[in-house]
Amino acid sequence: MRSAGFLSDRQRRFAWLGFLLAAFQAPLAAKVIDDASWLFAVVVALLVATVILADDAQRRRPTPSE
């Protein structure tokens, strides 16, 4: 039996949506904007990806048997 992660299914879907939006927005902003402010979108995408990976790791841990 698998343990649940710290994100609910709804939060997980929003995290994936946020990751995809930030990941697609960064290259588009890099073409449009002359300064390096588009790097913020890259940092946000990496942060959300880290949360998703941590949730995956927790979900894959086996539950301790009693």
C-alpha cells in the first residue's frame, strides 16, 4: 500500500498547471522582454517542479506495516 503525498489531488493538478504555465511563459517572455526578468518564471517553474518531485517521492514510500 502506498502512502499519500503531502499534496491533495487537486493541489497536484494546480501544481502541474502552474509548472506548465511558467515553463511555457519563460521562453516567450525572453523573446519579448529585453531585460532578464523572464528568469523569475524559470525559478518559479523549478520551485514548483521540486515540490511535485518531493510529493512523488513521498507517495512512492511504502507505508509502515503495523
